[in-house]
Amino acid sequence: MNNLIYPNVILGEGALVEPPSIIGKPPRGAEPGQLSLRIGKGAHIRPFSTLYAGTEIGDNFQTGQGVSVREDNIIGNNVSIGTNSVLEFGNKIGDGSRIHSNCFMEMVTIGKFVFIGPHVVFTDDPHPMGCPKYKECRKGAIVGDFARIGANCTILPGVRIGKNSLVGAGSVVTKDVPGNSVVAGNPARIIKNIDDLKCPPGFFEKPYLWPPYERNSH
């Protein structure tokens, strides 16, 4: 099996695309090659991934298998997208962020060094389906730098998750999350400050004293 690479795809030096993948697929209404797809150097795109034209991706991009990245995404350097995750249109993802497997997002803004656990769903439309103004409404969430979102969370439209915060696994986030806070539950509520977290095995005085988080330690 071979890759299908459309015209107007710019692959940086050392980029590896494992077949079968589709690179530069035109979005609905566009002709092949009408929009560009730019991927920086050192990328590793694993089999069965589809990356659409109209997106810009930085250096050292990594995908798992079966990843879909639609048009109008802006992805920074050193970003990884896990197996079977779907990035619909209009996302912005900062440098060093990791999106784990089976995640979904649309019109979401992700800061730098953000961790998104497996099976996290970001919603963007408060009145599905067919609202003619949904692109102008609340849109997707905004996630601050160094935030961590545990597995199986659901993030509702338009919420802001603050810098260096932690969202516990299985939470449903319906309201803004302050920076440096820990939230959990359905709906998610503040349960402590990030500085109150402990390292149960005692390896560290507290979690997140290692790079890149150490710059936020108090």
C-alpha cells in the first residue's frame, strides 16, 4: 500500500510518512492543491492518518495510527496526537503539547505543554445540531499553558481552563477552571490547589517538579 500525497504539500526535512496515509486532502469545496499543507522537519506520521490541506504544522510532529487532522488547524512544534484522535477544523495547539488517543476537538485553543489524556472530548456547539450561528457562538474551550486534563473528561463549549491546572479523570467541565487549581467531578468543582498535591510514593516533595513544569513551582 502507498501514501496518497496531494499537490501543494510541503514536508520538512526528515519527515516520515508511513503508508497508507493521506496527506493534503482537500477540504469540502476546495480543489486538490488549492490549499497548502505545511509540515515541519522531523515529523513522524503513522499509518492510516489523514491530514487535510489548509493546516500548518510545526517541527517534530508525531501522530499515532488513524489520526485525522482537518483544515484550519495551527499546530506548534513538538506536538503529538495519539491514535484515532480527531482534530476537526479551527484548533490551535501550542508547542510541546500532547493529545492522547481517541480524543476529539473542534475550535479549541490549547496552550503550550498541555497534556490531554485519552478519550477527552471537547464540545463546541451548545445547541446541536444545525444552529446557523454556532461558529460565532461560544466555540471550543481555551486551555492555558501547562494544564493537564485526565482521561475520559468532557469539556463543554467556551470554558476556560487556567494555566497549570489539573482536571481529574472522568470530569465534566461546565464552568471556567481557575489557574493552579485541581477540579474533579460532574460537574467539575474545585477540590484543592495544585500546590496541595502530594506524591504518594514519596519520590518528590510534590508532583510536577520536573521539566517543563518546574518553572511553575512555588
